[in-house]
Amino acid sequence: QKEVEQDPGPLSVPEGAIVSLNCTYSNSAFQYFMWYRQYSRKGPELLMYTYSSGNKEDGRFTAQVDKSSKYISLFIRDSQPSDSATYLCAMISAAGNKLTFGGGTRVLVKP
Amino acid sequence: NAGVTQTPKFQVLKTGQSMTLQCAQDMNHEYMSWYRQDPGMGLRLIHYSVGAGITDQGEVPNGYNVSRSTTEDFPLRLLSAAPSQTSVYFCASGTGLANPSGEKLFFGSGTQLSVL
């Protein structure tokens, strides 16, 4: 079993809809949680970073962490075609030097 | 404003050949790492380095070697290429990972490698 599980999708939504993405993890040592966005043929880029349970907002993006359930989510409001990409969750322990990634969810936002 | 530069962008090898993937960063980052990305597998860590002269293994190190003689460069060597090493390889750098201020990894644009 992988340490971090993520539905591969694809997740197809109409423009303006809310995109909901999530990851589950098994390692209770993970303390820092990230979401990366990866466009086709590009390297990943960091979208959101959080280290506490609860919600964190940044513009149209909201990251949610539930450490008790080992579950993290990313919500994209008012989705745009430019949000079409693969979204990867990533996490790391407090003393770690190794980032563990989920497999990524491909998102398609249709005009 | 180069960031993380990877070369080459594409490479085709025959089984048994060796080659080096180059990675350079101009941000004076201590931390550098190599990942491979395969369909449905996400990014898997191959090797990483927390500073010049210091390297360590990641999740999938077999068949790969690294060295870190300078802060800027972190080459990845394939000793004897195998078809299982066909993948997209990403180099990333950062000043630290477990940093509450939100330090992040900067990724290069990737090297697509095919081993026939």
C-alpha cells in the first residue's frame, strides 16, 4: 500500500464549478502538507502549503487538513480552463528531508 | 533568472549505455533532489543532497548514482541503462523542506528519457 493515495482522475468539470481534490495518507508522522500543480510537459509548482489541521485560503484555492482522519483536500473555486492540470499532493514529516507525493489527479475544466 | 536548469530535455538510450543527466541551480539552495515520474506513480525520490559533499538515497535509488561537488550542480548518472528506467526525470532544489515559513521546492522542466 502506498503511503499517500490520490485518485488519478481525470476529473472533468464545467468552467465556474468547484473542483474538489483529496489525498489520504497512512504515515502519522507527516506534519507538513503541500499541493503542487503540474501543467503538461512542465515541472510541478507549489500552490499551497500548510502544517496545521483546518483550512487555509489563498485566492480561489482552499487547502484543508484533517490529521485525525489522515485526509487532506484542495478546493478550487470558480474554476477556469487555465486550471486544467495535474494536481499532486505532497507531505513530509517534521524532521524529514524527503517529500512524499501522491500519484496526482488530472483535472479538466471545460469552457 | 534561470532557476533550476536540466539538460538534456530528451534522450534516447540503448540498454546498457550510460549517461549523465545534468542539473544546475542558481539560487544558492542547499537542498537538491532527483525524482522520476511514471504514469500513475506520481513523483518518486531517487537521491537527494542537503549540501555539497552530502548525498543520500531516496525511495528508488537502484541503478542511479549522484555526487554533489558544488552547491550549484547535482548530476544524476545512469550506470547501465535499462528499459525500466524509461521515465521523466525532474531535478528540484530548495533551502529546506520542513520549514514552517513555507519554503518550497523549485522544479526543473524535466528530462524525458527512453531506454530501448
